[in-house]
Amino acid sequence: MLIDLEADELAEREIAGIALGVVYGQKYGDAEANAAKTHCWRGHPYTPENTILSKTRFRAGEARSCRTCAAARKREWRRRNPELARAQRHLTYLGEKARRKGGGS
Ligand SMILES: [Zn+2]
């Protein structure tokens, strides 16, 4: 019984490791392979409207991420951390107020 449990746990870890490899492959994998991708791993299209370009710390060039997925992650984070989300909104509000006060266009 104990052995079965251990075997199960090992199998689970192995599967988790493979899953992680897939995720990292998607994120920091070969730049050309990434550039050739037309959809994110969830199947949203990499159209200009749905793509966020950001500089990566890991390699030269730009990384693309899916706006739909980013928005979903943000929504999920807000749902899980309502207090932090409120605090962040307040900070954003204060920042905008300070920018407006500082003049500019
Ligand atoms: Zn997506």
C-alpha cells in the first residue's frame, strides 16, 4: 500500500515536471519557433490587438504574450486578492492624480 502511494507520487511528480517543461518551452523557448506561432497555448490568435510585446530578461528581443490570457490572469488574481486589488487601484488613482497635478499635456 505504501509502495503504491510512493509510486503514484513519483508518477505525479514526473507528470508535473513534463507539464512545467512545456510551460517553460512556450515561454522561453526557441525565439524563431515562438515567432512562428500564430496562437497562444490556449488558442487565442496573436493578432496585433491581442498581442503584448515585452522585452525579456532571458534573451535578446521581444516576447509576445496573449492579451486575452493576461486579462484573464489579472481577473483571476483580483478575484483571489480583493484587498490587494483595491489597494492597487487606489495607488493607480493616486499616481494618475499626481501626474495630472504635475502638468504635462
Ligand atoms: Zn491566450
